[in-house]
Amino acid sequence: MRIPGTLALGALLLAAFTTPPAAAARGAPAALPDSARLLRLVRELGDPRFEGRGVGTAGIELAAGLVEREMRALGLAPAWDDGGWDQSFEVTTGAEVGRPTSIALDGTLYEAGDAFQPLGFSSNGTLTARVVFAGYGISAPGYDYDDYAGLDVRDRIVLVLSNEPGELDSTSRFDGTVNTPFAELRTKAINARERGALGLLVVNGPRWHAGEPVRRPRADGQGYMSSGLLTGWLADSLGEALMRRAGTDLDAAQRAIDSLGRPRSFPIPDSVTVTVTLARTRARIRNVVGRLPGRDTTRVLVVGAHYDHLGFGGERSLRPDERVAHPGADDNASGTAALLGVARLLAERARAGWRPEHDLIFAAFTGEEMGVVGSSHFVDRPPRPLASVEAMLNLDMVGRLKNGRLMVMGTGTAAEFPALIENANRAAGFDLKTSGDGYGPSDHSSFYKRQVPVLMLFTGAHADYHRPSDTWDRIDESGLWRVTRFAAALVESLDARPRPHYLKAKADSTSGRIGGGGGYGAYLGTIPDFSQTEGGVLLSGVREGSPAEQAGLAPGDVIVKFDDVRIDNLYDYAYALRSRRPGQPVRLAVQRQENRIEVTVTLGKRP
Ligand SMILES: [Zn+2]
Ligand SMILES: [Zn+2]
């Protein structure tokens, strides 16, 4: 019974896709009900030709073109007075393997290929050094486990196994079959570097991964941020060749660790030469921004949604090893469709004679997934002075309304917001869950950092989040339309009021986290600027009442050292923070304009 069903579904999908979405769009849009129009946009933005709207793909450019065409069709004006609809800028998108990239071992030179591949976060250069086998390359005091205990790896190349002890063993102390952050290659590289190693080679252990091909470096995501040492992936055969020099093999070495749950590291009486050449790839990306002119152009409201997504996956995907287009229907084709839906509702009212008090700016942001870089760029170079922006409304993941439950973030960022939300909801009738915090992992935080009151609408997390299964057919059409009307009502309500009074909101545990899990929950309260990718962690803000604020850290500071850990980028910072406990004092070296200062901060506990 299954097979006919599958066939029927296949035929149906085929029929649905024989009409190209663009052609369908040119068909009879006016005849569609409003909710169906939104769903069609979601579906179109998730189409394979948009390539998951990943930064650096050709597909995201097509998506930008689509958004601009929609804005023009709605009768919006371009946001910039010179007639420009977009603002473009360059970002680093990844790394490509160049030549020479090779490893020389046992008198043989292996070029980058099936035997050897650099990791995407390797530094460039060439190095000849002795090799030390350091087990899994893990130092995890919280698990009472350290592959480097009593081991001297200074000026050496470290050879480590991928993953962690007892990887697929449900009784393993490393959280059973779920990998901890210690299994991440980036963590292993930083750990090796901090112990003085100059290079890191990774090989699969035969216990769970025998015969797997050597991994190619990720060309996407932010894997390109250098780890500060030469790193590469070795085929099993080369790993075995090194282990033979020490009179053992990978299987025996792995079993020795896994069976006793204790590290077993040793030097290998051989040296290798590693050469890596990685070229960073760059791409030009753009925010697309339209405007509905108001009576008073010195007063501005911004409605925003990011239109980018994860492209073909990469490190931010929860299926990082699947190289398939991630359609991002909920994240954030839904918000983009809602943004255009709000613009349509208000543009229609304007055509019927209504004139907003404010200039209403509709911004489709790029680069949100790589760390809100589009909205950060926008607040640095807004089409109207940022001081004239009275509030920002962000729409991110609004297509999965369930039981009428809608999350509203940022209600504590202006004195007037709680009452405004309650009033607007009287007609809308959502089961509202509010959070006061103005920070959070989306574009509204770029505005809140600059003292703009913000609100963000969100219909909640789900199992398809950041996975290829976030598809248009799982979007709740009537829910998306309800949220869109609610958003339009909020804009109208904001438009009819005097300027809201900005407030510093309390931190909320669900937002703005950096550093990932796996640590002790140590907390500093720094807000990094994600567009800075090397030379330290640039702060764009510090949380109210946080240890960082108490220690006098301020926006513009660049953290370059955390106790003895060198901080070049966010990964180093997360590594350092994860290794410390709440209540511990840490010394931070900070670059403040021309001066290098040192501050001592006592770490707090994550709120
Ligand atoms: Zn999103
Ligand atoms: Zn996302």
C-alpha cells in the first residue's frame, strides 16, 4: 500500500512543479486570497533555484531580485533618495583549497586529495615537525578527562582521532551517543594550539568510522576563521603509517582509550611536513529596502525580516554533513512573505487615502544566518538617520503558528510596549508569550544595540529548524496571514503614537547566548559584533548589570586574551568561556582604541 501512495504523491509534486513558480506568479495574482499569496511567496523563496538563499550562492541574488520586484509591484518607493533599492557589501564566505597543499610522510608527498585535505580553519604555511599521538585531542576537566595530561606537544604536530571516547556507546561518559562540543574539530585545534602545538592532524578511529573517505574542508559557513595552526584531515592509511612507527595501530590505540575510559597518548618517532594554502572566497551581498513615504520624513519606523538562509547547509545546519539546499520556508521565507504582506496591507491603505505619520521602511536583510551582518550593516549606514528610527519590528520564523501561540520579544524595550501589544492583541486574539529582552539571535538585536526599541514576532521552534525539512508545505497558511495582520496592526498603532520611550530591558535566558553548551554555564554578558572575524572579539555592547558591565567593558572594546588563551575570533572566545566556572575570576586583555588594557572579571552564571 505504501508504494502506490508514494507514486501518487510523486506525480502530484511533479504536476505542481511543471508550472515554474515565476510563470505562476505572472498568472493571476490578484485572484488569490491574501493568505494564499503569502504561502506562494514562501514556496517560491524555497524553490531549489534559490539554492537555500545561502550567502555566496547565485540563488540568493535571485531571491534579492524577487523581493525587489515585489516591493516595486506594491508601489513602495526605493529606500534611498538616489533611487536605490539595495545596499550591498562584501563578506568572506568560505575558503578554497589552493596549491601547494600537501603532506610529506614516509618519503612520499601526497597532494590535497583522497589521502589528505586541509581543514577549512587551517592557517596557511608549511611546517616540518615531530608527531605526537594525543588520543582524541580532548581536555575536558568537567568529564575528568585530558588527552594532554603529562604530554609535551610544544612545537609538535599532534595526531588525534575524530569525535570522542565511546562515540556511539550509550554508556560513554561523554554524554552517551551525543557528541559534546569537545568532539568538534575546532575545539580540538584550539586546544592543541593552546598547548603549544604547531599543527593538528585528524584521522578517523576505525571503531565507528572505518573506511570513510577523507573529509573535504567546508567551503561555506564561518569555518574559514583561522584557528591559528596548520590543520588537516588524514586518510586511514596515512594515520596507520604513522601509528606503525610507534609500533601500534589505530584500532589498538582507540580500544585502549575507549575500553578503560582513560587517555593514552604517546610520541611517534617520525616527522612530517604539512603545507596548506587556503584562499578565502568573498561575495557581495545586499539588503533590499523599500519605503512607504509618510507625512513626517524625520520620523521612521522599520519593519524587517531576513531573506537569507543556510544555502547548502554548512556548520549552522543541524544536518551539517548533508550538502543539500535548505529551503528555509519558516526561517525565514515566512518572515519575508509577512514583511511583504505588511507592506501590501499598508500600501493598499495608503492608496485608499491614508497617509502614515512616519516614513515606513521595509527591510529585507541578508546575512542574518552568518551573524546578523545585513542588519548590522544597515544600522551603520541607514537610509535615514538612525536617531529618527523610533522602533523596529522584526519578523523571523512566523509560519508555524500552533494553538494560536505567538512569541513577542522585546516588550521591555520601550515603556509603551506592553500596553500597545495588549491592545493590538484584543482584536487578534493570540495566546501571547512575551519576553522583555531586546537582544536575541536575530536582526532586531542590531537595532536594540543602538538604543532603538524593538519587537520581534516568532511562532516558535520546531524539529525542522535549520534542517532541509523546513519546507513550504509545513507552513500554516492561515497562521502566517494572522501574524501578518497583527504585525500590520502593530505598525499602525506605532504610527499613531508619539515616539516610544526606549528602555534597557532585562536579560532573558532564552536569547543572545554565545559559546554553546557543554560548559559550566559561565557568563560574562558581552555582546559580540559578528562581522569582526579576526584580530579579537569586538564588542558591540555589554548586558545591563552583567559581569562585563561591572568590569567596565564597553562597546568598541576588542578582547584579545582570556587568561592565557589567545582570542582571535569567536571560536577562541567560546572555547575559553566554556572551560571556566561561574565565580572564577578571569583576566581579559582588551584593546581599547590605541591602548591595551587588562581587566579582571568574575564570571557570573548564565541568567
Ligand atoms: Zn531566522
Ligand atoms: Zn536561522
